Amino acid sequence: MPAMISPVCAPRAPRSPLELGHLSATRHSERRVVAFTPLQLFELVADVPRYPEFLPWCHAGRIRRREGPNVQIAELAIGFGPFHEKFASRVVLAPDAIGGPRIDTTGIEGPFRRLVSRWTFQPHPDGCLIDFELEFDFRSILLQQTVRLLFAEAVKRMVSAFEARAKDLYGKSSARPATPISSTR
């Protein structure tokens, strides 16, 4: 008689396409209302070469090439402790997106098996509602596990660094507290 696998022991099928091949991905979402315009924040986040001036752990940033008026290949060098990595992303800028400006990035080379992020900047009565989503999966299990432990705090610090930079460039903000939503899978 052929061997049978009990349904309890059978591997679970992925529930969504995101789960397929990315079971160890780390995801984070953060929302924050700040007293700046959506366009000001869009321009700040789109200015990759200036990241080393204010972004924690960012040692270098540049636009490697432009693939059109709203598409660019950006390169960042990041490091903390013994970890130092360089990676490139395809950045799609949508300053005129319905609902407010948006920036989508997808990793194309470097230490990530998967890297995607999305910034949206929606008009709000108090300025701008920032929505930031990030998902990544390092090729190195050691690096993935190390970063996962520090991840939520690191992303909070990163978003706060953008907010502080906006204050430096555009004046004082009356930001509301962030409402982070983080999950690790």
C-alpha cells in the first residue's frame, strides 16, 4: 500500500503569491502625519545622493543612471557594526500619482534576495500622511536574522531621519506620533 502523508504533517501551500519563495521576508509599514507638503517629502525621499548627510547607516548614495524622466537606478552603501553592504535599486518616481506622489523601489543587485519599498505622500489637513512599506529578504540567513532583531527600531529611526531632514530644509513640523505596524515572516 502506498505511503500517505497525514494532512497535519503535509507542507502548507503558500496563501498568496508574496509568500511563494519569500517565507523568511521581513516586512514593515509605518504611517506618520507631518506638517510638510506631499511634494516636499517626495522630493526629499527622491534625493538619494543626499542620504549620507542625514540617514543613519548610509555611507554613500548615488544615481547610477537614469532610464527615463521618472525611473532611475540608485546605489546605496550601508553599514552598521561589522556589516557593510552595497546594493542597487530601480526607483520609479510618480510625482503626479492619483492620491499623492509615490516612490516605488525594487532591489536589482546586492545582498538581498528580495527588496521592495513604497513611499506614498497623501495630502492631509495637517500637511501630509506618509505611508512607508518595506519588505526584504537577505541572501545571508545570518544577516537576515541579525537585522530582523533590530529592524523595527531601525526603520523608525530611518523615517524619523527623513522627518528631521524635512525640518532642517523646510522649517519646524508639528508632526503627530508615528503609528508603526511591523510584522516579521
